[in-house]
Amino acid sequence: MGRRASESRLQLLTAREVLKASAGDYSDGGGLALRVSESGASWVLRYTAPSGRRREMGLGQVHRASLAQAGDSLTTARALAHDARELLRRGSDPLEQRDEARRAARQADQAKKAEQARERWTLMRCGRDYHERIIEPNRTRKHAAQWIASLENHVPSALWRAPIDTVTAPALLQALQGATAHLRPRNHRDLGETLRRVRQRLDAVFEDAEFFGRCSGNPAAAIKRKLMQARPMKAGRFAALDYREAPALLARLRAMPGTAARCLEFAVITAARTSEAMLAEWSEFNLAEAVQTVPAERMKACEAHTVFLSPRALALLEAQRGQDARFVFPSSMPGRTGKPMSNMALLAVLKRLGVRDRTTVHGLCRATFSTWANDTGAARPDVIEACLAHEEGNRVRAAYNRATFAAERRALLAAWGEYLARPALVLAA
């Protein structure tokens, strides 16, 4: 009975009692108590929660270096105890309320830190970070310098310096569509090709940033088709044949005699660059595994490239055996025995086919394939890009599961070969 009476009364302690108290618990009334132990002194509030459960809530350390400190600590504890009792009167548990407040504070702090981190990871910083980690160690110094320069020269400053997860697909598309040629004449001649590379490199940057949680989407991938539609391929350097006409053209090409015709056919069905086909050497092929490995010194990106050979490509190679010990498609011109053919030989084939004014060799071999693969959804965009040896934009994804990625590339080129081999069916559709 005496304890309950004590608990019902308030402010039983004095500042001096707080200062001088030895080990033990001392009630200040209303459930508030001073607890002194060898390790120090603290305030606790004992109460019955609305659930009926008896609980004890810590109200902080007691400062007892002086009488004034003891008095201030006592005043603070009484104020905290009063607030807790008010919550109890309203049917709330003070401990649960405090825990919830702490959780909310932690979440707010985490959100603030995340926002600060987000603001730090601008598109520029992500681009330079990717360039430093991935491009510089794996490219020539010249190519690495061109890689980052293409972004810094063609992405507007406001977008380049914006937090990467605020960059939207429409804003990125508008920025690239509004880009102008850099002052260097080489870029001025082919701005469309430059922007294609810029978009591809941004694709790699956004993909890498998404992997590391710095953004939640890849607007550069989203605008690929839109950018192509906005800058349609014109007659000229890379003019391309409509892929729906390609099977019929390939049927005529297969019927045409000569090494140049076979070289062009091989380039078309493997989506190769002209030089990759013309300069192909037998040492690059493993026919048992149905692959060609083009060495780094012959690749535009200075990185070895694996070409997966379709059944038609293998048959074509078998037919070329015995013509030359080194080159698969040797020149047949007088005085050029043992040498590769020239690009003019392939252009002559286009002329004989009657399509030289409608397509280039490069456009027929690569742009026609790319348009077919993208328009028909024959494979994922990164698989298509890898078949074209546009791999800097896909290095991260390709590294995750190389076996699956290789299988998809092989299947895509096999499907392309099958598409080209069935002209009657395709034309009827």
C-alpha cells in the first residue's frame, strides 16, 4: 500500500538526493525512478501499457557532476515522464511511439543520404567511372579517348551534369536529335553514325549504373529505334537494302559464280564488316566448332571477335577449300596470286546484281541484318549488337552468362541464314 501511494505522488526526489544517491532504485513518483549502479545512473519510467503489459522505458543518463547538473537532469526526466503519461492517457504505448519515431528518423536519414548519393552520381560521373573501369583498360589509348570525347562533345552540358536517374528517354532523344556536328571534318561528314555510337555508349553507361543501383532504367536503350527513325539511312555511304528483298537477292547471289560473289555472300550471312570477310584467313576458323575468331588487330574496336557460323556459312567455306593456303577469298586478278581481293571486287558484284545504286556492301551486310533483327524481334538488342561487334555497350551483360549469350548469338545468325535461304516463302508473306 505504501509503494502504491508513493507511485501516485509526484516529484518525491530533490536535486541533492539525485546527486548523493548510492546504488539502488529511487522513486520520484508516477512510475519515474532514478536507478544507480556501479556503471552509472539513469532514469527509467515504469508503466502499464494499454495492452495490460508492464513495461519499463529508459529516459536517459543522469548527469551528476554538480548539484546544478543533477537538478537539470531531474527536470528533464520529469518532463519526459509527463509526455509519456500523456500518451498513455490517449491510449498509446510510449515505447512503441518512440520506436516508431526512431524508425521514421532512420528512414528519413537514409532517404536524405540516398538523395545526396543520387545527386552525386550524375550522368557525367557515371560515364567517366565506366570509362575508367571498362573502356580504358580494354581499348587502345586512342579509342578510349575518342570514346569519352564523343559523349562530352555531343551530350548537352545540362543533361551531362544532371543526376543520372533524372535523365528520361524523351529528354535524351531530344538532346541527341538536336546535336550538331563537332568541328572536326571527319565527324561532320557522318553525324548520324557518330550519334549511333554515342547512343550505344550511353546504353553501356546507363546499364552499368542500373546494375550498381545508381538509376532504375536505361533511357538510351529505349530511344534506339526512335533515333533510327528520326535519322533514316539515306542513299550514300551506308545505304541498305530493305531486308524483305534480301532473300531474293541472296538467291541470285548464290547462283553467281566467282570468289567475289562467295565473299559477299559470306559477309552478308555473317553480318561482317567488308574487311573482316575479304581478309579472312583459314587460321581464324574452327570448322568443327563452327566459329571464326577474327583477331583483335583486324577489328575496329581492337578486340577479338567471335563469329558463329551457320550451316550455309560452313558449306560456303568448305567449297572454298584449296583455293589458297592463307586467304579464304583470295584475289583472282592477274599478279595478285596469294593476296586478298579488293573492295572493288565486291562493288562489282553489287553492280552485276543491279543494286549498286540502292545499297552499299556495308549497308547490305550489316544494316540490313540489324534492321531485320530489330524489326522482327529475332533477339535481344544486346545480342544483335554483339553479332555486329558493337560490344562495348554490352560488356557487362555479356560477362554475366557467357554460355547463354554465345548460344543466343549462334541462334540469331542461324535464324538469319535460314531467313535468307527461303526467298519464296518470305516473298509470299
